[in-house]
Amino acid sequence: MTILQAGVPKSGNYWLYSIIKNILASAGEEHHSYIQQHPIQEQAKNWQLSFAGQSSMDFLSIEERCYCRLSGVFREEITDIDSYIKQSSQVWTHSNLNPLAKSILPKFNKIIYIIRDPRDVAISYSKFAFTEHKLKNGSPHYEQNPETYLENRIEEMTRQWVQHVGVYLKYQTELNIYPIFYERLLHSFDSELEGLLAYLEIELSPDAIAQIKHNVAFKTMKQQSPKHLRKGSSGQWQTKLSDRQKQKVEQVAAPMLDLLGYPPTQQDLPNLSKDIDRAAWESAIAFSHRSPLDQVQRFYGFLNSQRTISAKANLAKDWSLGKIKRLVKA
């Protein structure tokens, strides 16, 4: 069995990976790994990455081409995707469902997509952006601290979240994608695990399920990766975000939040209806697109943001170079 798990960064991807890994091991599924057989593994196993065991995980980046990646440290083009998938039992991706991805996903036996409230995702990512590993190996962001990162980027992070989540769910039926909510895993783990096992067509004994619950409990995983896991909670946005920040999210993501059953204030669990058609997903995605007025407001907000002159100059340079690269590729 070959499984692809996808999701926006900081949506509980590491937790989901651990759950699936434990399920496959408990079921006696034979394990295969492309990266574990790669020559880079001898060096990679000694690298200080984001979390324990990351160097042995198959991470796929699907852009204009496919790449095997180890965080921001190593990237190599995959020229034979069929061979890569054949050598991998469990693959992790953060990639958008772009045209190339649409042709590759059907090659996997199972596809699982994890969803987390974008307001909590933004808070978590703003903290992650200042971890030692991310500062050393990630692209420079020129922000001063997690608070200013969140203030300056929450709208854009939410916009990216809508478009990432929306496109995957738009093709849910066509690609047989199994969506799972981070919040429901937190608060209704037993029933969510039961649904996941049914999708994977795997039956486990009560003892095996109990062992999985122990292995993937937050306390257990926190001991293994203390720098990567922070709180393992949901709904922190209700007290962490300002009214202005909450409004920014609503202005971009209100229709998508509504489709997913995310509450505007109270902490209820999200719920995905089976009756949502493709037009509804397309409408929610379109709602997040920038209008000409949004572009002007974004530029005005950038000029008046709490960034140093040097940071603004560097960001402007990076955005300009990025735009040139995109135009050249087009």
C-alpha cells in the first residue's frame, strides 16, 4: 500500500504521519522508503532537523517538477515518479494540488488530507518561523518576532490556506481523498481513528489500537520532539488574535470556514458535509482572491507595517525577483 498525506504546514502533519505509521506497523504492512535507501541518508541522519526522525521520512514536493526533500536542507529532482512511489510506503507533502499533482495523486493507493483552523495554523507558523532550524535553513522573512510576523502575514497565510484546502476538497470525490480534521483528532480521537482505519481498509485488535493511542499521545510525542510540538491544542486563536486579525481572516476565508463548519467564536468541532458540490468550493476559493482594491490595500499595509526600512527593502527585492522568475517560467 502506498499512502500520500497532504496538508498546509502546521496543520498537525507530523501527528498524522505518526498515526499512519503506527497503523501500518500494527497491521504488519511491509515498509518501504525511498529516502532511507538514498546515499544522502548517511549524512542526513546526523542533521539537526525540525523533529526526530525527519531524515528518514519520504517528503515529496510537487512544483513544476517533482522533488525529494529533507526540510530546507536537501532537495533532489525525482525523474521517475513511478519508481519513487513504488519504493515508498508513506509519503508526506505540503504541495498545492497543481496540474502536475493532479496527474500524480492517482498513482497512490490512498490519499489523506489533514485540515486545521487557519487561525491556529497562522499562530503556530508564526512561532515556527523563529525556531533555530527554520531561521537557519528557511528563506529569510525579515520579521522581528512572532507577533509582528503574525500581524503582517496573517491575511496572506489565510489566503494560501483557503486555496490549498479548497482545491484538495474540490477534487475529493474524483481522487478519493480522505479529509481529517486536526480538531476532531484532538477531541474525538477514537471515532476519528475508526474512520481512518475504515478508509485504509485495515482492521486492528483493541490492544493494537490502545498501543497506537499511547504511541501518538501528545505527551509521548512531545518527549520525542520537544522543539517541534508546542501545545497540541485547538481554538487558541480566540484569545491570541486581536479583533482586527480575526476580521482579516473572515474577509478572506468566511465562506471556506462556513463550508468546513468552523465556528466564528465558540469552540465547536468542524464538520464537513457530504453534500457540498464543486461550485461551492470554487466560490469559496474565488472569495479569497485579491481584487484590485485588495492589491492597493496590501501595498499600503506593507508601507505602513511595523518593519524596518531594511526589511521592507529586502522584501520588496525578494517579491520582485519572485515575480520575474514566475514570468520567465510562464
